[in-house]
Amino acid sequence: MKVSDISKVMPILERQVESLGTPWLDKLSSREGNPFTILISCLLSLRTQDRITEQASLRLYKIAKTPSDMAKLSVKTIEKAIYPVGFYRVKAKRIKDISLVLFKEHDSEVPSNIDSLLKLKGVGRKTANLVLTLGYEKPGICVDTHVHRIFNRLDFVSTRTPRDTEFALRRKLPRPYWKRINGLLVAFGQNICKPISPFCSRCALNKYCSKVGVSKSR
């Protein structure tokens, strides 16, 4: 797919995604999301279904929504609130540790630049970019497995890792699309452009897609 096709593809993608449901992190940011809750929900979402992430986040935020309040909770209390997210014990300890660092070293403020965010234990580029875009309305491109897979499948980029994809998109993708692209492609990737046997017959982008790496579709 050519760069010139993006202006045609994005409105089509947005229309199809409207019927697929809004990912939790996008819902959170449009409701009462702040950099801290965006950060915590993103950590919870790793290797966890969106529905479970949403339920766990809501339970947790009923008892703590700030770094200072979260730092006061025991790891066991956090574990109980977030279960059954994937690796809930590891995540509970990480949430506690990050909250303590934010409280003690950052005056309970989540850093607003990517380098400082990446210094927080367990925070990678995906999470850092989501905090910047959804929490601070700053430019960034959050690349998860869906964004990486779909842009390669479209032949818009040819990259081996999500990190490579992020920097390729920073060079090629027009900036007005940066913030929205993750939420759109998460919903699209979970429901239409699946990793194995995607629903090409239902895909509104079918005529623009090179189907790189697709050996079987529905």
C-alpha cells in the first residue's frame, strides 16, 4: 500500500471499526482517563483480553486511582483486585513498585516524556507511547502486535519487530493519524484482520491489502 492511499484507507477503516466496539484504553481516555490510569491499564492489558482488562481496571480504580493511594495498597490487595489478568502476581508487584517510584521520585506525577517513562520498570515503548498519546495528548505511535502485523500485511512497511514498525511509521505515516491508529487497529485486528486466517471477505480494506504473509483467509 502506498503512502498516498492512507487518506483513502483511514476513513474506510474508521467506518468499519465503528461497529466493532471501542478498546478499553480508548474508552478510559475519553471518560476520566489520566496519565496514571492509562499507564496502569496498559500494564494490565499485556497478554490479557480487553474485556478482562476493563473489569480488572474498574475494580482496582474503585480502591485507588492515584500513585499515592496505590502505593499504600498491599500487593495482595492489588492481586485480588486485578485477578484474573495474565501474570496478575507479577503485575500487582509492578504496579505497587511503579506507584512508589512515582510517589517518592516524581511527586505523584507520571512523566510526560518517553525517555523518563521508559525508566519505569516494566514500561516498554508500547506503554510509553499510549501514556503520551492518550494521557497527555502528545504525538506518538503505539505499536502493538496488531499494528505491527496489519501494517506489514498491507505492505505499508516491511519490518521484523514492533520497534522497527514504530520508527518506520514515524517516517511514513502522516502525523494526524498517529494517535488514533492503535485504537483502530486493535479493534480491527481482534475482529477482522486476525493473526491466523483473517476475515478478508469482511474486510473493507481488502482491495488495498497486499495480504503479505497470509496463507489462509475466510
